[in-house]
Amino acid sequence: MKQNSNKICKAYNSKSLIFQLAVLASATAVVTTGCSSKNYIRSQTAPVIQQTNDLDAKTASDHRTISDTDERAQKGIGGAMDAASTADQHAGAAGQSADAAGKSAQEAYNRVDSLSGVIANLDNYKPLSDVSVTFAFDKAVLTASDRQQLDSFASTLETARGYILEVTGGTDSTGDAQYNYRLSQRRADAVVNYLSSKHSIPPHKFYLIGIGKDQQVASDRTAAGRAKNRRVEIKLMSNTGSSASARRPPVSNRCAGPISLA
């Protein structure tokens, strides 16, 4: 009986030990599994966290770069605007000075209807050379070819003494007569302004005559004829006498009338 009891006790103790070992193994497995899971999560999330941190750092750096670039750009734009404003002011001042100088020079030109009656002893003036330049329809702008002709003409003035320049502007027959008078004057002005500024010819040497469409040099029935009439003729007149003198002529009163084309 006692022997059976000991066997039962041993068996019970063995089962208890096995149970305890099983519990311990299970707990160990749980702990081990938990640690493995945490390590796995860490191994997976660590790169993501690092990438996020790197992205934040790069974003912050890019923001600073953009801010610096924008600040420099704004300063550059501001500087450029200031420079442009200063340049505009200088250009405006220069333009006003040029306009004033041009106006003063034009006021010094002799504007007449003809040389007769304004030049004393006109018979003593003999033509030495002449040149004619033509203009486009309703234009008063010199072309490169016109300027070359005027340059060649101006070279003949180097040896001239006691001379005057008769500058006659004309138009074709198209348009209003009063408008054509003004247009012929503008064409004469273009020639005189060029000769005066380029070749330093004194303004008082010029006698400007705007004849409009009064004196045609060719028939206006053809395009070629009308082109010839849209001209300015410049004559070099040299004083061959000893007592010739010029009087200041009255300003031509051909300045009114409606605007038209010529």
C-alpha cells in the first residue's frame, strides 16, 4: 500500500514538474516572440523614420534656399527697376535737351517763300552745285542713300566762300494744299537738320522754301513722276561780288489748313 502511494506521489510530482516546465516554456516563448516582433517592427520602421527625417531636413533646406533665392531676386528686380527708372529720366532729360537744341536751330534757319527780296544783290550769287533727294509717300525721313548724297554734296562746301544754301521742299499733287506746304517744310527741315548736325553748317546759311505741290518737276499722272515731285532740292549759291549781304527774311505764313495726305 505504501509502495503504491509512493508511486502515485512520484507520478504526481512528475506531472507537476512537466506542467511547470510547459508553463515556463510557454512564457519563454511568449517573451521571445514578443521581443522578436518588436525587433522586427524596429527593423522595418527604422528606415522609414530615417527617410522621413531626411525628407524633413531636405524640405527645410530647400525652403531656405528658395527664400534666399527669392530675396536675391526681389533685390535684383528692385535694382533693375531703379536703374531703368534712372535711365528713363536721363533719356527724358536728353530728349528734352535735344528737342530744345533742335528748336533753337530751326528758329535760326531762314524760312522764306523765295530768295527774291530777302537776299541783297542776289544776282551776285551763282550756283556752284546742287543735289536732290526724294521721299516716300507722306514721309519726311531721309534714307541711307539720301544721307550719302548729302554727304557728297557737303564735301563741296569745304572750298566755298560767302555761300548760302537754298533748300526747296516739294510734294506731289495728292492731298490738301496747306497740308502739302507743311509736309514740304518738314522734308526741307529733315535735310537741313542732317547737314547742320553732321557737317556743322551754320543755321543762318540755310534758306528753306516749302513750295508744296506748286512747282512740279514731273507729271503726277504716273507713279514715277509723283516720286520725283516728292523731293528736296539743295543749291549751293556762292557770292561772286564783294558787297552782297543777306537780310533776315520774314517767317512764311503757310501753316494752316486741314490734314491730308501727299
